Amino acid sequence: MFSKSQLTLLIGAVLAAPVTYAQTTEADEHMVVTGRDYGYKADTNSTAMRMEMTQLETPGQVAVIDEQLIDEQRASTLGEVLKNDSSISEGSKSTNRERFYLRGFELGSSSGFLRDGVQHWSHYRQPVELLERVEVLKGPSGLLYGQSAPGGLINMVSKKPTYETQVNVSQDIGSNNHTRTVADVSGSLNADQTLRARAIIAKENKESWRTRFDGTSVDTDRVVGGLFVDYDINDRVMLSAHIDHTNEEGDLDNGSRVDKNGNVIDPKTVKDQNWAKTDNKVTNYGLNLKADLNDSWALNTGINRQFYERQRTESDIHLDKKDIKDANGDVIGKKYYYGSSDRHDEWTFDTAFVDFTGDLDVMGVNHQLLVGMNGVHYDYKQLYYSVEDCVSDTAAGALGSTCSNGFNKPADLDYRNDDSLSHSKKKQYGLYLQDLVTINDQWQALAGVRFAYDKDISSKGVEKTYHNILPKFGLTYHPTENSSIYGVYSESFEPISDISDDKDINYGKSQKPKQGKLYELGSKVELFDNNLMLSGALFQIEQGNMQITEDLDGGQTETTQVGKQVHKGIELSASGKVTPALSVNASTTILDAKYKNDPSREGKQPVDVPEFTASVWTNYAFDSGTDVNLGIFHVGSRYGDSANTFKKDAYTRVDVGVAHTYKYDANLDIIGRVNVENVFDTDYLAGGSSKGVVVGEGRNFMATVEFKY
């Protein structure tokens, strides 16, 4: 349908689409990339071993959520993707970004996420439209990735250029004036297919189902663009380049407050002011080089830079309220105190890595070797200015009423009023060695070690360095060629800030990093001609060196590092085709997470970590070209605060979908799809923070038209 020159022009047109879009009315089509039909089953993963490995050879659990499932659910956020893995629980969505817990441990923005196997600064809403799959690596990953939480990592795998021409267009229209338009064009740019490119553009507008207390809507506008290029220098060397940009402007919704009994106050009302907004601009670009050095050794190296600029204005009317009394002491009204702030943040996140992989036979034993180095440079600058004010519900001039006349934006609220720049830096480096030894057809052993060096420079210029040695060991037994049983031990670490309270008897004392240790036993088997993967694991994760502060006589405190978190769990999962027509992706997690050696939290559970979670998503494909989807997502009860004073009830949400594919000709498919989330309009609470809890959305729908060439 397209010549090479036409394809080049079309990719150029897609890159220019944001400008064109801004000058025209909303488009009627959204471009979506067609995923290959795996039936949700992924044979390999690229995260656990820093090389492409089969799931059966991997000593550990890696859930892979592929493009087919993402497309069927019309996911537009990372949270909508990760709901398909039961080991993930949802945290806060305050300040318009998503937070997650993996096996009960919170994932940090700088250390919990990867893009294409490289550390990725995830302090913003991730551009799902650029991803072909998401991998959930479970358990400590310090060996290959350095600083990270003991629960694991999320790896977002980008879409790649294709050899053959591929053009996909679709339009989403949903509840709350939700529209999304995506364009995805891919293919070779020359006759011998050595130069390939892929261009993606997405435009999304959405209103929240909640409205502000003044009746105004809460809106989000987002534009995403990406360009990915592969060039075969010769038969053994490929150079890749990529650049993507996300621009999101949105009103703030920091959730709803709960009363002392755990009941939500005004669940449909946003308390943030209509001038509380955030403007995020993120650019990510880099180069990768892959080369086969000889028949045994290969090189994979790359550099990447993320630059993230954010300007955010916040309001908070929840700070305090006081009675206004007249001269006789009678209450005549109330003062509502609120705080507001304006800030400007800049993050620069540089990464680099060099990996050498070898496949060698030594004395009849096969070694798959990995020798590598990686590094991260983190640079953060902030300007911040805040104002406190109040409003009154009494008449202007009433006794004691010295407040503003309304929740108006303070005239002097501007981050430029901050005359001091907060500036902090971090540098992380690691050398790692890993060897997967195939002893025979039944036995494989894994051993690896990382030598880590990390340096933090605080905003006050205080430097702190860490040296860590992180091991990993695994043993895998294959009873048959389509099954495996494994045991694995691995470690992780996360730095802790020094004690800054001068009333603490250990003030200024250097603190050891938190250390995570995993003990896991699991098994995997492929059934139905290897079309369905079943997997299960028993695990225990211990995180030590956690800070505990106790009160002493005379107003002093004592902070030590004897605290511990112990998480014990069971995971089961199934993914793939049960029959040629029925595909399933299902998982369940039972988790016992507790604090230890902490007088104030002994035996208590971490926030937003349920004891039982399960998810099921199915697809049944009829011969007529109609597909039907059914999803069931259950989240057990969990505590809403660290003191465990109130619980969020368990809930089960049911989603359904139906799609029909009309084959216009041999090359073009036209697909109509309708998805309904929360079919039974279930009330539920999702994640939360100190600012408020996330109230789950009621029944909502999404209608889609896709054109796939």
C-alpha cells in the first residue's frame, strides 16, 4: 500500500502531528499498534537476567503483560496495566502520578522502574502508548540494578521498529469526556531494510468523574510522541536511537479525607482549588549499540538522558479549622486555615551501561556469562514558595475574622519568590558478574555478584558514600523439557538519610542502607502444547536496618536501625491459551506483611498492602471475528494508615468487553470495541496517602474504532 518514500513522509507527518493537532479540531482516529497473538503467554523475559531468557530458565517470577492484553483493555496508565498482576497493589495518585507496592514494598521513583532494562525516573504518568509490554520482576534485584526495593522492579519495554510497513489508527471515546487519539507508523525506510523507524503520537483529554466543591471540572490534557530508529551497520552490528516526549497539564486531585472511623468525607468532591495545577514536561532520549563480537561473545551498550521539568501549584484546605467567638464566648463562625505552594522542579537522570554476554562450553558444561557495568547520575533542582491563609464563614469584619474573602490564589504565590535553590545529586555505579551454568538437561545453576559504589550529595552539600557487595544464587531443576523447579536467594539495598534531629542522642551518626533478602522456592510448567504457562512461588523477604525512633527522658529521642519488615507470601499465575479460542491471564497472591522490632508498629501491616489479591482477564474468540472479554479484579482489605487505625474494605470489580473485527481486504482490519469497567458500579477505595484516599470510579465505558494495516 505504501512505497518507501511515502512511508518516510508519513512518519514525518506523524512527528508533526502535535502542531497540526493544536491548530485543528479533535481528530476522529487514534493509532494503535497491533500486537502479535501470544494468547497472553510470554516465552521469554529480558529483565531478570539482563538478557533475553526463557521463563523456564529464569530462577524467579517474572510476570509479562503483553501488548494484546494492554490493547484489549484500552489501558492509558501504568496502573491500568499493572492491575493484571496480583503482586502489585495501588498506592496514592496525589500530585497526578501513580505509586505502587510490589510484594508489599513501595517502589521508588528513581529505583523501582526500568525502561528497556535501564533505570527510568518514574515521577510522572508513564506513556503507555509507547510500550509493547510490561515486565514485573519480583524479588530483590540488587545484583543487576543496584539501589532498589526488595519487592522487585517494573520494566517497561518500548515498541520497536518493524521490517514490514505497519500503520494502525484508532479513536477512543469514553465516559467523562474521555478521548484519546494515537498514531503509530512503522517500517523500513530503504529497500534492503537496514534502516527502520517507528513514530508514535498520542493525544488524550479527560475529565475526572469527581468535581470540585465549587462545581468546576477537573481536567487533564496529555500529548505523547516517540521516535524509534534501528540501523544495521552490518550483519553483526545494530545502532538504535530513540527520543520521546510527554507533556501533561492537569488539575490536581489529591484524594478524599476519611473521618476517625475510616468513612470517606465527600467521596465525589475534589477539595483542591481550581487554580491547583501541574504542568509536566518529560523528554527521554538515547543511543544503544548491539554487536556480535564473535560466535561466542556479544556487546550491548547504551546511554540515555531524561530531563523532567515540572511546575506545580498546590492548595490544601484541610490544614485546620477553629471556632470564631464573640465577646461573650459564643461561636459565631469558623476559620478554615489552608496552605498553598508553588514550586518548580528540574530532574536530570543520566544512565549508561556496558554488557558483555558470552555463551561458552567448558569441559562439557555450558556457561551463559554476563559481565557488565552500569551507572546513574541524578541531579535535582527545586524552587519552592508557600503561603498560609484562611477563610471564614462569618460576615466580613466579624469579630476575630481576619481572613481572605474566599479560596482565591494568593497574589504573591510564585516559586520565583524563593531566593534559595535547593540542589541535590546522586551517583550510582556497579560492576556485576553473572553465570548461568547448564550442567545437563535437568540442572542449571546461577551465581552472581555486584560491587556497588554510590554517592549522595544533599542540598546542603553533605556527601555520603556507600559500598555494597550484593550476591545472588539460584538452582533450577527441569523434571521435563517443559517444566522447572527452582530455588533462589538474592539481596537489595536502599540508602537511609542520616539522623537530622539534634535532640536525638545518635544525631549525625552514619546510617547503614536498608538491606533486603529474598528466599524463594517456585515452579513453572507449560501445558496444552506449551500454549499455557502455570507458575507458583513461596517466598519470604526480610528488610533490615530500618530506622526506629524511641522517646527518652528529658525530651530526647534515640534512633536505631533494629527495625525490620518481614513479608511472607504465596503467588500463583496462569497465562496463555486454554483452548484455541480461550485465552487467560490470571494471578493470585496471599501476603503476610508485618513490622518487627518496632515498639510503635510491632506486628502491624504496611499501608495499602492487602493479604489477598486476585485478578483474571479472559478472551474468547469466536470464528465470526467477535471477541468477548471478562475481567475480575479482587483486592482484599488493607489498612489505610501506618498506625493501622482504619481499614479499607475488600472489593471485587468486574469489567467486560466485546470487539468485532471486519476484514476490509487482505491488508486492512477495522475493529470496533466497547469496554465497560466496574459493571456492577461497586463502591471501593484504592490507594491513598497522608493527603487523602483514592476513591474508585463507578461504572464507566470506552468505545473504540481501530484501523490496522
